[in-house]
Amino acid sequence: MYKKGIQTRNLIYQTAKKIFYENGYKKARIQDITDAADVPIGLFTYYFKSKDGIVQQFFSEFMTQIFSRVDETLHDKVENSIKLHALTSCISYDIILNDQNNRRFFYETIQRKSNYRLLSQLAYEVYRQNIEDFNVEVSDQTFEDLIRVDFGARREFFLYYFEEKQQHSIAEIVRVINGIFPRLIRIDQAIVDKELEEGIALMDSVDYQDIHLL
């Protein structure tokens, strides 16, 4: 990509973040983004394909930054994927749920049912590592099915959390939803609970104040 193309793409990307942050997922329009960036709407679809396409990149970049920061800070202190997932989830939910605009944006993506499409690749990587770390035998089809079950349960949990105005702490949320998949593949509950708690406890060891979703 030529330098000008990179600059244009970054302009659209950063403008979109601002529009989504201010207006939420539902009200943000591609036209609003391109008008604010002063570029033709065709450039948005050229670089990002669709509204969900750019949102997927927001989440991908966000989670990549969190995983990188954890790796930089703790190196080999996070011994397995359940613990790592608990830690990175604590950080991501803390950033999202404690900012009202991020919170609205996250809720609206879940309402649209786009959460699976947005995060499924990350889930594949994390959950494949669960299977390897704990020597679990699961067929490819069962693996696919269980990921969908996991995402369905997560979606229902968060819809209830937002719509019923629940007061769960970040740690409580992670204990519930991050334990779903490991238990579905029959990893011993005592092991799951231990690894989740140790991952949650590491949250204060990581400085992530400069990481943002939007």
C-alpha cells in the first residue's frame, strides 16, 4: 500500500473510532465517517468492506494490544491459556465496561449478534490452546459446536447483564463466562477455578491505561 493510501486508511480508521465512540454502533453510519474524514464513501468500502468489517478490526487491534502488553509485562509468568484468557478478559472488560461510550458500543454489537463474527478467530486460537494445554481430545465438529455454544451463552449473559442492569464485578464476570468452554470440554472444575483465580489476580500487575477500544 502506498504512503498516501496508508494515510487515508488510517484517517478513516481513526475517524470511525471517534464516530462510533460518540454515537454508538447503531447510530454510526458509514456516510457519517466518510463525511467527517472528507473522503469518498467508496474508499471506506475499499479498505474495510462494511461497518462490521471495521468494527472487527477495532476488536482485533484492541485484543492484540492487550495480549502484547501482558506478554511484555509478565513474559513466562502466565503458564497456560485459561489463566491468560482470564487475565486478558479482565483487562478488556475493565476497559470496556467502565467507560459509558465503550459500554454502549459493546452492548449494541452484541444486540446485533455480530459478536461471534467479530471475535470467533480469537476464540478459535484461545480454545485450541485450552485443548492442547490440558490434553483434551475433541473432534473438529464438536470443537466448532462448543465454540458456538460458548458464544451463545456469553451473548445471553451480557444481554441480561446490560438489560437488567446487573452489578457484577469484572472478576465475577470472568469467573462465569471464561469458565464455560473449559468446563464444556471437561477440564476438571477445581483446575479451571484455580487457573481463573490466578489469572484474575494478575490483573493489577499490568499497566494498560493507554489501551483503548475506541
